[in-house]
Amino acid sequence: MYKVVLVDDHPLLRNGIATLIDSYDTFSVLFEADNGVEFIKELDNNNLPDLVLLDITMPEMDGFATAKWIKENHPKIKIIALSMLDDEYAIIRMLKNGARGYVVKNTNAKELLQALKDVMEIGFYFNNQINNKIANSVYHSAEVGSDAYMLSNITEKEREFLIHACSEKTYKEIASDMNISPRTVDSYRDALFEKLNVKSRVGLATFAIKTGLVKL
């Protein structure tokens, strides 16, 4: 019996998926959590899950950060991203952070079961839609100067700063929110100017919106 944890900030949807998983012969739900912070608090090192179904867009600690934490601290726990997001940037980023599968939330029960089985027995699961997006991203990321190429060269902290830079916050306020010094904020900004070949905060915001890193 494989133990599964669900991490999603939508209780109604999460509870429905939990009921579905508990109906399968070879899977049972160990516990549920609203976000990455709650997941880490609930985790018992003496009773670890085999698999985590992980949403991406969550408050406090999102799926990207949670997946990375799992990869670094409990690499034997397998991860399936279960999200409304199906753009190639989200998919590739989750794969880099340790996800073994990626399933969109409008999938049916049969495909979800197949994803759970394949990840536990084969090691990975991606349907044709996700495979096509991965292939497209890999193809374009090989092109030096492309958006995908530039996005792949941004660090996690630079990505976090870039998201903040798309708000109306001042650089001083961004430094406070990120718990870093204004000088470090300046270094992130200057590094992104060079990596993305832009010269202003407007240019940073345009890139973030164009690549889907920030949604309007």
C-alpha cells in the first residue's frame, strides 16, 4: 500500500481527490496539507509518504519551493505536480525541482490512477500533452538568446525578485519582503538587466509577463 500526501490550498478539491485515492486498492492518503509550510510541519520522519501530489500555486510556500525542499531533504519521496498551470515554464521548473510527473487538474480519474501507478512502478508519468510541451521547451531553450534560454539561466532568488519587481513596491520594500539588503536587491536587478538584455524595471516586467512568470 503506497502512502500519498496531498498538498493543495483548495480543501473541497483536495478532499475529493483524497476520497478517490483512498478508493484505489494500492494507495491510501496519509494526510492532507494546505501548503508547503503545513506539509513540512505535518511530516513524520518515522512515517514518510511514498508520493506527494503537489499543487503549484499556494500561499506561504508554493509548489516550486516545496518540491525543491522535498528533493533536498527527502529525495526518495516521489512528486507529482497536480496543477491548473500547463505552460511549459511551470512544467520544466517542477521537473528541475524533482517532480516525476505532471497532471493538470481537469484530468479524469483513470488518468490520475495511471499517473500514480506509473510514478511508483516505472518512475515517471507524462501524458502526450505534457510531453509535447516539454519537447517544445527543450527545443527552444537550446536557442541562445531565446526567452526560454534566458529564463533557464535565472536563479531562484532572481526569479523571486523579478516577481516582486512587477508589483508597485519600491526596491526598499522588496528588500524588506525578501529579507535581504537593498544592496542585494540592486545586485539582483543588475544581474537580470544583463541576463535578460533589458535596461529598466519596465523591461523586467515585460519579460516576466511575456514568459508567463507573472500573470496579468
